[in-house]
Amino acid sequence: MEKKNYVFSTLTTAVSFVQYGPKRQGRFPETIRRVTILGGANVPAKTLVTPRGVVTAVSDDEAVFLSTNAKFAGMVKRGFLVLARNKDDLDRALLDMVPKDGCAPKVAEDFKKPVKVG
């Protein structure tokens, strides 16, 4: 299966989008499809390089599934994910994305912000 679509992510951790089959009496529904989008943005790697965004390659079928998934659409709307056809668009896409989620490690700039109390 050729993977020619890309999901750009500024999420700290990986997230899976799952399609389930019909409910079965007394049993969990069967998993039909699972697409995992890589995380790791804003997390230092072994080389101490901290990526601003992470890319996951997905097939055409997976792209169609993701584009119809409500949870995926919500993350796109909030600015954490972008579905694209060209991997080279990452730097351009990152300009319009939320730079990090709430799980990202704290950095020095985070401690300079005023503290909200109450």
C-alpha cells in the first residue's frame, strides 16, 4: 500500500484513530482499522534535537478515513494536525499550527509567563 499522504503533528504523544465494527452482545466490537499518528513534537531526541513537528505517512484509504473521523477533525480544527499531500509542506504548515500541546515539556520561556491564580 503506497503511502502518499502525510499528517503533520505538533502533538507530544502518538494518537490512534480507530474504526470499530458493529457492537456484539456481551463482547467488545471488532477493530476494523487503526491509524496511528506519531507524536514526539517538542520532545528532545537522543541527539538533543527537538522537532517542532512530526510527520506520519498515510495511504489514500487512511487519509479518507481520517478526513471523515470526528476526533481527527477536532484536532485539525484546534491546530494540532494537518493532512497534506506533500511532505515538503511541513515547514509551511507549522506556521499555522498550534506550536505545542499541553503535554509538551516545559522550557525556560514557559516560566517567564505570569502565573494565573484563581
